[in-house]
Amino acid sequence: MKFAGATVITAVAGASLVTTADSVKAETVLTYAEASPNRGARAKALNWFADEIAKRSNGDLKIEFQWGGALFDAKSSLKGIGDGAADLGSVIAAYVPRQMHALAVADLPLGNPDGWVGMRATYDLASNNEALKASFEKHNVGFVAAFSTSAVQIACRGSAIRTVEDIKGKKVRGIGAYGKVFKDFGANMVRMSIYKAYQGLDTGLIDCSQGYTYAYRALKQYEVADSLTIFDWGQIGAFAILGNKDSLAALSDLQRAVLREVSSEFADHYGAILATANTDAEQAFTDGIDGRKMEIIRLEASERAKLLEASKKYVTEWVEKANDSGMPGEAVLAEYQELIAKYQAERDEKGYPWAR
């Protein structure tokens, strides 16, 4: 099998130096490209993902991580995986909006800030919807699992955002429809990845950075930000583990089954990690980390409603662009919203999987 990683042949120790079929073991090692460092909620979930795959395959399938953008940065992930520079990797659709427009339905500000609900809905949609599967195929990748950023928030240095009117005039790092709404409310938008926002805040290149509670801690952005405004506006859910199509096709049936099983459970496992990580991070910001505290501000419901109202035109814009590309935009959006409703109902009736 040909992979960006390797198929490793390991000799079994024994008295004879003669290699036989019984004395070697083939291990399929998949290289995983990840732009973030090996710390924080996502890294914890990814390490669980790799551990479970190795365990359930009895060591037949393993994942080797390249952290911190060692292979390529976040904006190059889709091309890098499609080209085979990595077998697996994390892809953020907002960094490749034209190529991943279909998946970007999961980024739309639909008023669902629940990470677990979003991941379960996105996993089902991306696994089964023909339009999404075709969009992956076009770039020589396949869908593996869904991430979520959890709810979209904003951290600022200097004056805080307490109402939507406070957005005006601020230099903001934002992405997707959320960034467009910030611009509509008068922000001066700065193109920058979340991984460079620390430097941006520290140097004054930006005043505020769109992000997620746990991520501000993992990326140590609390060191250069003074406030965190809780929007609970929506989430970046067009954020997935994608695999090189050829690498995935070369897996054995057993390896593929293990990968699917763990990928499905990933939403439940990561959902639990996110919930705890966000709560813990918010408390840490309040208490202070190494002497640095952040003021926690919760946007009033009436202010949040203004954000949701301003977001509607970008939902319509997504549908129109999808239709223009030959994809049934209304149908895909409707299916995604139905899946959100399904998992919201399951959560309300049964609670989260990790609490049952």
C-alpha cells in the first residue's frame, strides 16, 4: 500500500534469522497533518482518536501526527491531503471557501451553538449526502470525521464588545459568515488565521479575534487579550478530518471498519471534551492564569438577536452560490437543519451521551 506515511514491516524476534510469513507483521501507518500544537481540547481528542484506532485494530492501523503545521499550514491542508503529502488532516472550510462550499453549510450562523449537536449533524450529512460526497471526491479526499469549534465567541484587547454597536471601528480577525457580519457592523476586517491571532493581538494589528473559549486557552491568547464576549451565536462546524482518497481506498475492510467506528464515536468523545474544556477555560480566565485575567461578558439576548438577524442574508447567499455551482442548496440546507433538530431533540430527551 502506498501512503504519505508508510506500511511498516516489523520482524518478530526469534531464534531463526529466516523471514517467514508468520514472522512479520504489517502495520499501516497514516500520517496526520495538524496545524495546531499538541495541546488543548482538539489535540486531546485527536490523541484519543489515534489511540482507539490502534487499539481496536490490534495495532494493524496507526496514526502518526505532524503537529504545529510541520507539513503544511491550515490554509494548505485540503491541497496537501488531496496531493498525498499527508494521509489525513484537519481541514477548515472557511480557509478554502470555494473548494469546500458544500461542507460550509455547517458554518452557517443558524443559532445552534451546541458543539455535540453540530458534530453529529455534520457527520451524518457529510457521510451520506451525495452533494457533499461529490465535493470531496473532486479534490481527491474523503470525509472521515467532524470537528466543531463549539460556540463562536470573541476576545479583545483594550475596549471590550458589550453590544453589537461596540464592534464598529474595531480591527477584527473573523472568518465565514461571522466575519462578514462583523464587517456589516462596522469592523475593519483583517485576514489572519487563528494561529497567528496571538501575534496580531500582541502587536495591535488586530483589536479582537473571533474564536472559541477553549482555543483562547490552548493558544495562550489570554496572555494578550483583556476580555471575552460570549456570543453563543453559532459555530464553525465545517471543520473536518479528511483523508486522501487513495490512502483511504487502500485500507483493508477491517481497517476501514475500525476507522468508521472510531470516527462516528469521535463526535461524542470530543463533545464531552469541549464541554469540559470550555467551562474550565472560562473559570481559569476569571480566576487568572499566571496573573492574567480576562473579563467575561455575556451578550444580552436582544443583542444576540441582532447578530442572528444580520446573518440571514449570508444563509441565503450560501444557498444561491450552492445552486449556481449545480448543488441543490435548499435541499442540503434543509437536510442539515433537520439533522440539527434531530440531535437537539435527542439531547433534550436523553441528555448528552457522556452523561447517560
